Amino acid sequence: MKKCNFSVKLNPKKAKGSIADQNAKLIKIFNRKFKKSGIVKELRNKRFPITRGMKRRKKIATGKRRAQKNKLK
């Protein structure tokens, strides 16, 4: 698991609205960074062991998706 250390700060010069509005904005920014970091996705993948068959099926599915995407271009 890769280490993720990020923080969220609000620029005091750009701070507009009430404290509740500013906090809501900070929470939105934090959630966006948290999702982008991939922590939840990684934990979901590590819930149970992945068998060889599952890896093979996933590889085939990604290949099909890639071919479909290239076909549209």
C-alpha cells in the first residue's frame, strides 16, 4: 500500500461566506483528493485474495474494453 499524506487548507484571501460554507468547501476538496488517491479502491481490492482465474478474467475484460475503446476512435 502506498503512503498518502495530504492536507487541505483554505486560502484566507479567497475565504468567502460563513465558517460553515468554508468547512463544506474544505470537506469537498478533501473528499476529491481522498478518492483520487485510490485508498478506498486499494482496500476494496485487498478484502479477499485474487485467484489465477480471476486475474485471467480481469485481463480478458480489460483487453475487450481497450479494443472497444480503440474501435470507437
